Amino acid sequence: MSTVSVGVPAPEFRLPSIRGTVFSLFEQHGGSNLVLFFLDHASGSADTLAATSFRDACEFLAAERTAVVGIGTADLEDLRAFQEVLGLPFELLSDDGSVSEEYGVRVRRKFGPLSRDRFRRSTFLLDRTGVIRQIFRDVNLSEHINEVLVSLDTDL
């Protein structure tokens, strides 16, 4: 069950980065606002569209003192390849599934005796202190980047 909601500090996490370091959410506090967006597997057209939308808006986001971080359940090598092919200028982190679950991105659906994981394409907008200011769930990727950009004006 997701423990995140608007107006509260985002749950801390530490994840390996394609840059060869460990990314700590806590260590980002006081810097820039953050857009955390989740990838399903760092492959496929939906993940590509999400990542390239944020790539193409990086200048606008930077002007608003906002950094982008992508989180995916793929391993670091797959994330590095994804970053290189698409020319992504932002950090990608490899999640073993625990952060995705804590943020309510991966949820288990039960159907009688059967169950399966469902990926909810989600983005979180955090202010400089690490407080969640906006949550976008099950986003429409063709409009999503515009929603995020508008939120920078109204929610931060």
C-alpha cells in the first residue's frame, strides 16, 4: 500500500544510479525541486515517450530550478543503454521494486485466487525540502509533460 500523499515528505530512498553512485533522496533536500518519474522496464514505446518528453522539457524545468530523476525496475546496464539511445540528460536509478511499491507505482491486484502486479505510470513533484507537492497517476503521456510544467507554476 502506498504511503505517499500530497503535502507530506516523500519517503526516503537510496538507489544505485547509472552514474555509478548511490542516489539518496534525503541528500537532494535544499537543492532544486525534483520530478520523480517511474519507468516500467526502461523499454517499449510508453517508457520511451515518457523519458523523451522529460528530456525535451529539461530546459524549461531547469529554468524553474527543477531536476528530473527517472526510476525504473531495469538493471543498471539496461538503464544506461536506454539513456544513451535516447540522449537523456538526467539521472536514472535502478529500483528492485521496493521504492515502486512504497510510492504506489507497483500494486498487486487480486482476482479471486489469482493476483498480478500492475504498473501505474506515476510522476511525483517534490519541492526543495522534499515535500510532495503533486502526484500524477495513470498519466496520459501525450499531455503529461504539460501537466507537470503547469504544476511548476501553481504548486511550488
